[in-house]
Amino acid sequence: MPLANRAVIGLTNAMPDGLDQRSITWRAQEAFLADGTPPTSVRSVIADSWLRSAAAGVAVEGGPAPITLSADRLADYRAEHPLSRVFPLLYDVLGRAAEDCDSVMAVADAQGQLLWVCGRPSVLRRAEAIHFVAGARWDEDSAGTNAPGTALRLDAPVTVRAEEHFVRPVQRWSCAAAPVHDPQSRAIIGIVDVTGGSDIATPQTMAMVRAAARMAESELARLWLLERPGPSLLTGPQPGSLAPVLRLEGLGRPDCVATLGERTVRLSPRHSELLVILSRYPDGLSGDELAIELYEGDMMSSTLRAELVRLRALLGPHVLASRPYRLQVDLDCDWSAVWSELASGNIAEALRRYRGPLLPQSEAPGVRRMRAELERGLRAAVLNSARLDLMVSWTRSRWGAEDLPMWRAQLALLPPNSPLRPLAVAEANRLDADLR
């Protein structure tokens, strides 16, 4: 499988108008830098990342990525990092292939700090010119658009072609990266990346990087189980064993995805509403109280009982109790994770975890209230943060695009020569006119 070409150059695919892809992308970037217009000739994932990079103050002709882990700290830091346990596996399945193709494999932590960079000496020397070295920080705020940083920001696999990098000195390289998650909390613990020439930007390379990340997660889960043996989560906890954890994902979705043990199911909208509401009341609710939270009008109690019986049958007998109705397992909800990050003052992580409104199509009174509280809390935190990158991310979302106060807050912070200023002026004027 080709991972990189020998010359480490950009793309040269001929386009119908005689321009190659690099020229088209460069022209789009020049237009963006001139007037802040989101480019339509590049992929949306790249356009969004360019906006975040500009908002973070990254210069297009910027210097190399900063070194944030000194040599004397690096060895101890990565020895204690959980990815050190699977680094030999990552090197075996991905690092050797990268070396064979004049590319490098990098493993970073959840802050975008490179912990390991492996490759042939000649390629490593070229990578040193842009500080793609162990100890350097490659999150978007520090290095602009790049696969490790953008994959970290989006919590998703990302390929960035040479000319798509925001910082020009990096545009001799292409890269593909995927996040690695903790097997229990599902939080990002790091990134695995392959960086090289234009041949990196292929579906085959992306598939290999994703497979390496999934193998790392599987190995971490296997090691965790070896160290913490216990019964199946679906058979109920035994004395002295770990309690089962029910994981729920409901942000930006019409229904919840529930994971318990090795089972993952997509719940019906009504069952999703039931679990969202019960997650708010750990001490439980009576049938009448639950009905008030669930239904807008009067509803026969037999209908609610039937839904709860079906939900109990779906999740198992040890998950849902009655009298009062309550969940008997530990919960890990994506909406609760956003609240936790906000409570810790980590607004950027809260915004990254926020995939959209909670069950946006639900009309259940309890869900509507939880949805509104979460959106208000996150919006207020972003607005009060005075961080342009967070405000840009908010107004680029489906739920924040029409937020006039957020656009005005951006204008108050944007310097006169920022490429984002014309766009913010135009959107603020448009929304202001619509409200008159």
C-alpha cells in the first residue's frame, strides 16, 4: 500500500481549467485571507479548520510548531502515558509501513503534543524543519490545520492534503490521523498519525490509520479486563465486582445510542426520552412524576408502564428498577460530559464534545428543559470566554449560525486586519436587518 511518494511533494492532479488542485486551494486560501469568505472550493472540514486557525491567531506564514515538552520531561511523561502500553503494537502495525514508504508515524497525547515520531533518519530530518518532532504541540491553536490537530478537535479520523494545511511551510506534507479513546470513559487519550508525501492522502492510508487506532483501543481494553476481572455487565454485578456502566449518546441525534457491556443498541425516540429524563433523577420518579416529564398532555398510565416494560426487556433486568422508577447502573452520558467540562472551566473541551442539541426533535417537557439548559449554559460560557476560536466554532454550527450577539462579540474582539472580520460584519448586518 502506498503511504508516501519519494519526493514528498504536493498534489499534481490536473483540473479541467488547467489548474492543479494545489493552485485552486491556494487561491481559495488567498481569498479567505483577503476577505474572510469561507472557501467553497475546498472541503468543508478544511474550511472550518481554517476559520478556527485564523481565530486562534495562527499566521499563514507562521513559524514551526512550539515545543511544549522539553527533552528532560518527555521520557517520564510518555512512560506514564497510557499509550505507552500500546506503542509497540502501533509501531509494529503502522510505524514499520510508514518507514518503508519514506513517511513518519507519530503518536500524540490528548493535547496534541507529539510523544513519539518514528521514521527513517532522512525523513525525520526533513520533519524537524517544521518541528514535527517529539515534544512539539500540533493542536490547531498551535499549528493550524493539520491531521493530528484537526482529528483531535473533531474527535474523528481526518486526512489533510498538502495544500490544505493552514500554515504554508507545512504544505510540503500530507497527513492522516485518527483518535484513540480510553476503553472505559471513551475520552480521547491520544492521536495516531502518518505524515509524508502526497500518497498519504488516500482512502487506503486512512483505513490503515483507523485500523491501527482501533487495534490500540482493543488492546487497551484487553489489558484493562486482565487487570480488573469481573462478570458480564449484562448478568448484574456480583459482590465486590465493578458496577456496570450504561453509556448514552443523545447530542445532535433524534434518538439515543445505548451501550452496555458489549451490546450497543439504537433506542426508539420514546425510550431515549425515558432514559434522558431518568438520568436527571438518580433517586427515581414515581409513575405520575415520570409521566409529567414525558408527556405534554394526559396519558394513560398503562401506556407508560408498557414502554417501561419494553425498555427493561431491552436493557436487561438489572438496569431499570421500579417504585420509584430509577436506573441502577452508573451512567456515562455525552450531555453530562459537556456539563462536567463546563464545571471544570474547560470550555473548549465542552464545545468539542457538544455535537448538537439534546434529542432536538423531542417534545417531552423534561427533555426540552434539559436541552435548553445545556445550550444556554454552553452558549453563555463561550460568550463570556472572550476566545475568538470558540466563538467562531459556535457561529459555524447549525445551532449557532443565527446567534447575533455571538457575531457581535466576535466583532468586538477581531483586529481590523483579521480575515474573519468581513464575514462577521456581513453576518451581523444580515441578522440585524432580519430582526428589524
